[in-house]
Amino acid sequence: MFLTDILDKESKRPSRANGASSDETISSNTLRHEYTQLVMLFKKMKLWGYIEFNPMSDIEAPIVTKKEIVVPEFEELDKIEAKIMTNPTRERLQFLMGLYMGMREEEVAGIHIDRDIDTSNLFMTVNTVIVRDENREYIEDTPKSKSSIRSIPFLEKLLNVYYEYLKYRETFVAFLKYKNPNYKEIPNLFLSKDGGLYRPYRISRTWSKFAKANNIGLTFHGLRHYYITNQMNYNEQLSDRDVQELAGHADIRTTQHIASIVLGKMDLSEVTELKITLEVLSNQTITFSNLSDIIKYCKTYILEYYPIFYRLEKFKHNDYSNDEIIKSIRHQFGKTYEIDKNLAKDT
């Protein structure tokens, strides 16, 4: 009863976005995560002999409610851009990088002017991100995966906004040096009010206020989804794999993809994402005639270099639903499990 009461109170606890109080309660996913932690804690206590039974075994797991990501129609792109252009120069450039380049907030904050931006050839490279270290201090770091280090087209239509911002930045740096003669300018494109590293959360927080005021149903990360969706649906020059590389997605990002391949149950994953995974792993383009061969190759590859996934074979011989399979594999292997496509000698 005590544990049930704790979870009930947690379900009503206000969330804190970036340290600030929110009108909303914590997400069902956060509550489920806390439930899982309690299950694991008491499981260990029983194993070590501190308790005789796991009290969490009598408590039902909280139901996770998935929020559907609503992406505007492609035809609304110009309207969203027009609204963005009403912002001050700094926010204007940051928001357009989300809209037209699909960048994450920590990537935008980590841009260096001379190193990362090539206005002559119109492309930009993502090399660093701004994150917090173990002391909660903001630092520069490399992206979380190799695939996140990438080059992105820098649209010509953004040049005017970019150059306008550089003039603003130059004036701002001159003010900082006047205010503090010992100030040393850093190479980052965006600067904090003290001339230091820009806080990523400020980008998403400023966007949220702007989007709410202008009836744009997207978070800053939602701009990234919008960008990827538009590239996949309307850019005929790019394949699905090209879009994946452009977005900086890892090769195999979820255990669901691995289970789909090993078990031959394609309905465990989204078809489009699974197709990208198969093509990246096999280094081949999927056609109707070679699909089964590619799946067979990928399965052999995974089991040869990651034999731990032989454990998935048990789901072939039991009457498990897809939801039960996904729940079980995530419990055993976690939600994400990245596969290195370069282990094989012939790749």
C-alpha cells in the first residue's frame, strides 16, 4: 500500500522542464521508468536476502500513453517560415536551422563559425554539442554517436539571416570587450549573455513560447521531425538512407529492429525505419527480388557478431504477442542497442 501510494503521488507530481516548474504532470513514460527502477531495486533486495518477496510483484505497471507527433503538411512550410522571420535575428537563425536543417538544440548551440560553416560551398558540419557534465556545468562535447557527426546543406536562403546575425554578434562581442577588457572571444556562433557557451535549453524554451503564441503545434525537436518528413516525402534526390545520414541517425537504433530481423517478424518495427536499417547494415538497396536475401544476410551478421541475440529465438516457439515481445526484449537489452556495421571483414 505504501509503494502504491508513492506511485499514485508521483503520477500527480508537476514536471520540471529544464529545472522550471510546469503546469503539466510528469509523463506516463517517466512514471513507468520509476516503477521499473523500484521493481529492479526490490528484486535485488530479495536476491541478496534482505526481503522474502518482491512487493512490486503485486503492483500493476503504469500504462504508458504515447503522444502522437503531429507534423504539419508540407504546404505549411512557407507560413511557418514567415512567422519565424518576425523574430529577433538570433532566434530567427536558430529556428531556421531547426526548420531547414533538422538540427538538435544542443547541436545548434555547439556550432563554431569558421570551422563548421562553409558559406562558399553552402554546407555545415556538426562536430560538437553543448551538454552538462557530472558537475552540471555546460561543456563542449562530441555528439553521442558517430552518425551524429555529419554535413548538412546550408540553404542559400539562410545566408542573409546568417550575415545579419554575424553583424549583431560582432556588436555584441565589442560590447562584452568594452564591459570586460579581459574577455576572450570564443569561436561559437551563439553566445550566452556573458559571452560563454550558449545553453541549449534556451533555444527550445524560446521556441516553445513563440510556437504557442503563433499556434504552431511543434516543439523545437518537432521541427526536426518535420524536416526529416519533408525530406523523405518530397526530396526525390535523396534515398531513405541519405535522409538517415542527413538527420544523424544511428544505423540500428532500437532493439525492435534487431528482433524484427532475427525473428523474421517485420511487423515489430516501422516499415520505413526497418528498410533503412536493412539497407545500411547490408550496404545494398532493397528491391522486391532481394529482400529475403538481405534479411537473411542481416540476421546472420547480427547473430555472428552479437551471439547474445540468440536469446530471441525463444519467441519463435511461444505464443507471444508483439507487445509482449517488445516489452521483453527491452527489459533484457534496453530500448536502444546500436549495431556496428563495420565488424565484418568483407564490409
